[in-house]
Amino acid sequence: MKRWLFQGWKTLAAGWLVSLIAWICIATTAQAQDLTIEITRGSDQAIPIAVVPFEFSGQGGLPQDVAQIVSDDLEHSGQFSPLSRSALISLPSSSQDVFYDDWKRVDARYLVVGKVEPQGDQYRIQYELMDIAGSKRMLGETLTSSDGNLRASAHYISDQIFEAITGIRGAFSTRIAYVAASGTGDNARYALYVADADGHNGQQILSSDDPILSPAWSPDGQKLAYVSFESGNSAIYVQNAATGERLRLTSFPGINGAPAWSPDGRKLAMSLSKDGQPEIYVMDLASRQLTRLTNNRAIETEPAWSPDGQSLIFTSDRSGAPQIYRMSAGGGQAERITFTGSYNSNGRFSPDGKAVFMVTRDDSGYHVAKQDLDTGRVTVLTDTQWDESPSVAPNGTMVIFATQQGSQGVLGAVSSDGRASFRLPSPQGDVREPAWSPFLD
């Protein structure tokens, strides 16, 4: 669901209308194109690392600069600070060529080297990771890549390096979904895209004259559930991201919104107003049977499953203003979990279930925040003013969200500790509604 901007909370439909009108008014032009990353804040605790350009033994140059992609990935994680190429003191291509004392003098804690060799229509990529302080080789691997998969191979290398150093699985090989808008008023067009986690390789999987909202990945990363207004009313669809095959699940009168997959992929939570006020329902996808979980005069929306599938959180105004509540996945009594401030919505669990990321409001606007579920402590992570739709990376280290940059809708990302952030604006228009995929095993 969209940020609840309207005063008085007349109806959820009114909130959607305000949000949709605002989006239509600011949309410019958006074509299928890579998103660009602009770093807005670096972490003062980022780990210094040197990524040396990989030696290439073929003719001409590589279609993709593998080492630069790895360097960019690590920097965008907020946990690493790569040395600029002008600061590299030498260009070794294997661990045998590394003089550790030299790299200690430039304060590099880790070093990545490698080489790429053409093999017919394939490439053989060798890379190694060195611990400079320990003067030892930590990691080394050889892999084969096609011309079209060099970027994917670079993301894989980044994942291995990230995990070897931090102990946390890397999420650079995952994907994001987002919605782009073009045109204004009656000429507005909407498109659903899937791209690499760094915004590259964007592929349009759906185009519509009507708004598309709330994309959500299935746990296996193969499908997307979303809301479309193409039939004149909101409806929930599920679409295979690779084949385009799709299925309409609900099109009840009133609101059909905020789909959320259960961790086992067998159920979909949603907000429906078919019986009056918007309430939380769960659909068994095999039988299409609906189970109503809430029964309240308040607006109930934005469900999200706990990682173990045993409970759900959702946004409700039953206390008089939007707050986040938690209840068993089988229904029952709902417990309010947010108490800081008068506005908290769009909650999303961290992958370990120990925290909830959400949108909170203070005197300076709407921000992405994190609440520790044990202590109740809330940490505001962003300094932008119009944040919405947070989605958490599957390793829990980053949160992607929609925000404003001037009059343009852009995607932002912030580390889970708030120390580092970047934006992913489209060079040609307005983007919103981000959703980070699960790990793609």
C-alpha cells in the first residue's frame, strides 16, 4: 500500500487516489534503461579494500570491466571503501605477485586480484582475495562465463568476497523489481521492471495504461504478485517473471491490495475491503480459499510475514493513527508493536526476525526506520523526507525504498545501520514501488 498521506483517514481508497494522482502529476518519461547509482553517504566504518583491474589476455578489451563491477558492488554495500584505481600502487594479477608490505602502506586491509582469458566463445575468470594484515590468501576460484554473463559472474565474485570477509551471505546476485511511470494525466503509462540488484539489466515484464502497485517476490524468486488497475478496479495478479505467464487471483469490489507471500510460497496475505472496511486475509494458493484474519472497524493493510511464517505484522489505525500490529498467522488477538511517534506503517521483518523496518513520520517528514523487537528501540535510518515502500535485502544488510529527489520519484537504499546510503534514479523518469528479491539459489 502507499503512504497514507490524506488527513482524517476517510478511506483507504482515498489514500490510494491521493497517491496515484500525485504520481501521475510528477511522472515524466521512463524508458527501459539501467538505473544509475549515486552514493549519498559513505560509512565511516567501511573496510578499506583494493580491487585491482583483472588482467585480460585477449584482443581488445573485455565487454564488461569485471573488477570495476566487483569494486562497485562492495562499495554500494556500505561495508567497504575501495581504493580508487589511481591509488593502486601496483597491478598484480595473482597472489604470487603480491607484496603485502606495499599494500599495508596504503592502508588496504584486503586485496582482490584476477585475470580473464578468452576460451572460444567463453571466458575463464580467476580471482583471489588476500588478507593484507595477515599476509595470506583467503579465497581463490576459477569460473567460466559467457559474454552475456560477465556481469552476473562479477556479482557472484562479489558475493563470495563479501561472505569471506563479513561472514554474511552476499546479495549482489539478487534482483529488484520496481514500477516506472511515463507521461502525464490521460497519457500516463506504467511498467513493471526486473533488474539486477545494482539497477543494471532492467527488463520490462509488464506495461499498462493503469497503475501498477505493490510488487512482491515469491520465496523462490520466480514470480511476482502485484496490484493492477487494468480492469478498472484494483486486482491482485501473480506473474512468472521469466515467462510472463500470469494469473488473476482477486478482483473483488473495493480494495484488493498489498499482496505478501508466506515464506513457504503456499499462501498470500492481502488487504481486501470486500466485506466493508479493508481487512487482512490469507489465501491458500492451491485451493484459492480465503481466511479472514482481522475483524475491526479500523483500516487494516500492508501485511508482512515473519521469517518463520508463524505470525504477520500489518498496519492499522485502530489506535487512531497508523501503527504496526502483530498477530498469529492463524488469526487471533493482535498486539501493537510500535509506540514511538504518531505514524508508523509498512512494516517489514529483517531476515532474522529480530527487527522490523518501517516508515515513520517526524517533524521533518517520512523516513525509513528500524525497530528492535526485543528492546523496542527505534532508529531512523534516512534523512530524506518522502520515503515509502521499504524492502529488505535477503541478507538484511540494506533496505531499498522509494523517495523523492526534487520532483522526481527515485529509489533509495540505506544500510541497516543507517551509516551508508545511495540512490538509484532513472535517467529518464519516475520510479517507485521497489521490491528486493530473495536469494536466487
